[in-house]
Amino acid sequence: MKTLKIEELSKNFGSTEVLRKINLEIDEGNFLVLLGPSGCGKSTLLNIIAGLETINEGNVHIDNYNVSKVEPKDRNIAMVFQSYALYPSMNVRENMIFGLKQAKVSKEKIEEQLEKVSKFLQVDALLERKPSQLSGGQRQRVAIGRALVREPRIFLFDEPLSNLDAKLRVEMRREIKKLHQQLKTTVVYVTHDQTEAMSLGTNIAIMNHGVIQQNDTPENIYNKPSNTFVADFIGSPSMNLIKGSLKESSNKVSFVTHGSNIEIPINRYDFKEKSNLDNKEVFFGIRPEHIFFKKSNEEDFEINLRADLSEYIGHEQIMTFNFENQEVLAKFPSTVKIHLSKNTKLFFDLTQISLFDAKTEERI
Amino acid sequence: MQDKIHSSYKQLEQKSKYTNMFLRWFLYFVLVVFAFYFIFPLYVMVVTSLKTMEEIRQGTLLTWPSGLNFDSWLVAWGGRGYGAGDTFLKPYFWNSIKMVVPAVFFSTFIGAMAGYVLTKWRFKGDKWVFLFLLFGCFIPYQAILLPMARTLGVLGISNSVIGLVLVHTVYGIPFTTLFFRNFYVSIPSELVKAARIDGAGFFKIFFKILLPVSTPIIVVTIIWQFTQIWNDFLFGSTFSFGEAAPIQVALNNMVLSSTSVKEYNVDMASAIIAGIPTLIVYVLAGKYFIRGLTSGAVKG
């Protein structure tokens, strides 16, 4: 069953278009991450799902019911905010049961829920404390607890980890993942952090300028980005996009850059449409982690490139090479010794490449 | 070579040490002068109010009183006990209390509500509403005297404490709204969103979530409004006379109407009595005043 379905949704603030014709579906129990740079409309989309923002066009369905005009409190959702948004004047207990009290749930039921959730999240010892007396991680837990006691159909998370320090963020990320594994509630999660998105989501919708660029599993987003924006956004450092064109002769396709004699054979690539390839202007995409310093399989393409720059970051090093005056980055273990300003033998893993039309920037 | 550099460092060090010392002493000197300058009038007032007329005539302004003589204070507060022409502060003091308490309450409350709406329930044109409200802070009081007098007349509450309450409430709203708006801007709107999802409505969010954290700005507003309204002379003297006058108007009448001798001791005592309530408010809530004024700048 589709827990959440969004149809042809558009939203403007005045004359600024924030969301354009968004279509989105989530299956029961899935974890959807909305990922994108700041200002791409992902938070607005989440607020619309919650009912905190109005819609200009389109509809939102929860459990096959059109909730576009339903109040936030009646949508069967709960939301966790970036600033936690704990009510400062109330202690943890009051914070967690505020929603249930508003909904006029019976006292026994409230107590039961509170006990269950506070034990589950290990905040039962903090019930009498004020939010100001809690650490960042504890506040985060209470905020999740406040959402949990309502037993919502959908959890909405709005960048819940970005206020935490790096170490705590990794811990809380794991906790959210565990939580989802245990509860199997549908989640919509907004973030700008690709690691969070990759590790948490069963699906990721990448957004830019109010449009969903790609909505797919993390594996497909990483391996088969649907356009150059996604290719560039995911991965660190991001995918190398080498400008050049395709050459087709006697059914063999290869990639060449202008004014060079390097010719990379494309014979394992899964083209969407295998016609009119000859002379097509393209970007040849290869991730830094798919360039090796020694041959790993027979199909690898061998090439000699000059190393220009080395960035040491502990467990690995990022090398910049010169590929016909275009920069190509590669990621190696830091134990490999590579001499700068000298040609180095490299191997491109051609099973992992992506090709994009240079004009439309779409995957071909 | 190095020794040379070191010795020149030493010289510079000495030099800046002397400069700093001089500046420090100069600073203290200026501060002390100003402290005397500001405390001097208060000293004269208190000392004079404790003297008899005899002492005042014989001594100078600065002479210490012969003893703690509160007679002039009693006269200022309760009068001499003879009939006509005996003006004293007591009834007018209560007039002022009856005026200032409701006026402060209503203007603060309405300002809080307006600030809440202007920040957390934005609507089309809210910026214009706020801008026009701000104009209220800059309109000179004199400009509205006539229209206000007419309004009070039409409403049938001219020359009454209720009329003054209305005037001060209306005139306070621009300021109180400004205070509360600036305070609520710094409170994350996510709180309101969370409460809406939890099912709280407009008033519940205001009373249960925002108001409990507004103490600093409420204190600032109360001090500001109390001082403004208590010390107001223009509105009081224009829109009221006789029985309904607030204390500042009465003080004026009292000091000007003394027929025979100028009783400086009674005048001084009256002036102090008229100023005491604002002092009390400052002493009780003063530390919140600074905290409240700066709290908007630091996100809590």
C-alpha cells in the first residue's frame, strides 16, 4: 500500500517557484530521504506533507485519503525538527505527552504510552528535567520520543542531526536506523548530507531547484545517476566528468576527447538508446574510487596520466591527474607512493562508468 | 643583534604600560566626576526634604539637616488638615495607580499578542501593519492631543481615569508591539510548528508555549510602560483636571499653587514621592531590563 502519495504538486512563494510538479510515492514501511542542496525545496515539501504549508497545485494523499485540506494534527503524522523544538517551559514528560493531552487521550493510555516510549528511548530517567538541562543527544531523543508517543503513520524528520557534533551525529544516525528497523514505520527524512541519505534511506529523492532529479535506491543513485547534477552531488570527491565525444565505427563505440589520440572503448555500457551515437558530445563519468593504480580485472583501461596534486587525508589520498588538460581525481590508499609531475600508469574500471549527453546533461 | 631588538621591545613595553596606566586613571577620574554630577540633584532633594523651613533659610543647599525630620513628607502625602486650598498627593497617587496598572497590563498584553501574530502567524501585508505601528512610536504626542480629546468626548470618558487608561494603552501599543515582535523573532518558529502538529491552536500556543518563555521581555515592557505612563504629564494635564488628575499633574499644581511662602521641603518631598514607584519597579526588575533588552541578540 502507498502510505504517502504526492501528485503534481507545485508551490510558489509569491513569484518564486519553490516546487514544480512533484510526484512521489512511498510504500508502507519505507524510508524516503529527500536530499538536495540548501534552497532546493526539500524542507518546504516536508512542511507541505505535514500540513504546515499550503499547496498551490496538486494533492497529498496519506493512506489513499486526500489530506490536502486536513489540519496537521489530524494527518496522523509526527515531525522531528532540526532545532528539536522542545517546549522550553515544559519538562520532558510534559513535552512528550502534550500532543496526547491535546487529543484528549485517556490518562491511563497516556501514562502507558509515555512509559513504553521513554523506556524504549532510554529517557525514562530524564522525565522531570527541562530541555535546557539536557545534552544535544538527549534533546534529540526526547524530540523523537515526542513523535513516537503519538504512534503516527508517517514520521517526518527535518534535518534532525545537523545540530549535533560530528561524533554524536554518527551515533544518532545509527539509532535512527535501528529505530526504523524495529518499528517499520514509514519515514520521510530531509537532509543535505549525502552520507546520512545513503546510510538511512531505502529510497532517495534528490532534489534541485524544486524538481526531483532522481528518485531511486541508494545503489542506483550511486551507480547510475540519471543526470550530471546527481552524479556531481553524490560522492566525495564527486564523479569526474570528462568532456569529449563518442565515436562509432563498425558497431564499436568509443570515447575520445578533442585533439587527442586517447580512445576509450565503450563496450560494456548499458545505453538507454543505442542510436545516433556517432559524434555525440558527451561527458564521460567515472568516480575517483573507480580509478586504480594497478590492474584489477582484464577489462580495465590502461592510461598514462601526469599527477599534479596530492591531498593526504589519513586513510586515503586524493590525487589530481591531468587528462588532456582536464582534471581527473582519483582516490588511492595512502600507502601508495605516487610521484608528482610524472606520468603514472592508471586503470579505469569501465564497468562502473556513466555517460551523459553534454547538452541535456541527462544519462544516455 | 638580538639583544638590540629585545631592548627595543622592552622600551615599547614600558611605554605602553605607562600609557595604559594613565588612561585607566583618567577613566576613573571621569567616571567619578559624572557620578557626582548625577547624584548631586538627588542629594539636594533628599536633604532639603528633611529640613525645616528655618534650616533651609539659614543654611546652604548642601548643608546637612539637623535631624531626620519627616514632617514635610507627611504634609506632602496627607496635607495639613484644613479645608479649601489644601492640596496633597494621596488621592492623586491612587489615581495614578488606578491609571497605570490597567494601562500597563492592557498595552503589554495587546503588544504581546500583536508581536506573536506578526512573527508566528504571518499574513499578507503584515510588514505594512508593523511599519504603520512603528509610525506610532515617532508621532509627537502633541500632534494627537486634539483628535484624542474629541475621541474621549465622543466616548464620554473625558476627564476620567478610564479615559487616561485608554489613551496610554493606545499610545503604548506601538512600543510594546515592537518589543514583543523583536523578541519573538528570535524564538524558533519550529516551536509553533511542533505545537500545531501536536494539536494546539492559536491561543493555546500563545499561552502555553510562548508566554512562559517571555518573562524577560514582559519585564522590559512593564518597566518601560510603567515609567512612561507614571511620569506622563502632557496627557494627564490635557485630558484630566481636579479630582481625576494623576500624580504628576497634582505635583505641578501643588508646587505652583502655594500662595504665601515657597515650601521647598514639602515640594522636594512631593517630588520624591512622585518618583518613588518608578524607582521601586527599577530596583525589583532592573536586572531583567538589561537581560531582556539584549536577549534578542543572543539566541537562547
